[in-house]
Amino acid sequence: MSKHYLDLAHEFPSLKERIAMLLSADDSFRRLHEHYEELNQRIERLEKRLELDSELAEEKLRKERLKLKDQLYQALTSEHR
């Protein structure tokens, strides 16, 4: 069964304004965010079998996405307190 992955603003609705601000003001955050979105799309294509790859490669992508999500959350909350 395919899952639908939400964008970062839907994952962290209380940080929506902070996400928008960092996307426009912080190049490092923007690059991380773009990579996170690319991974989301790639994983979704793999789940829908629009792309083929090994289960090991798919798991590696999931772990990389989780690591990016953690980094993005850290950036969102580090100055937000």
C-alpha cells in the first residue's frame, strides 16, 4: 500500500511560518529542504513501482530522508524557542 508523504509544512504545522521564513532567508535550509522533497518524491515513486530499485536501496533512502527531517527540525527549532 502506498503512503502519501506530506510536505514539511504539513509535517510541522505549528512551524509553517518559520519554514517559509527560512526557505526565503537561509540557503542551507533551502538546500536541505529541496533534498528532503526530492527524497520524498523518489520514495513515493518507488512505492508506486514507477521506479525500480532494491529494497536495501529503498531503505537507505528512507533513512536518509529521516536524517534530513531531523536536521530540518533542528534548524526550525534552534532559534525558535
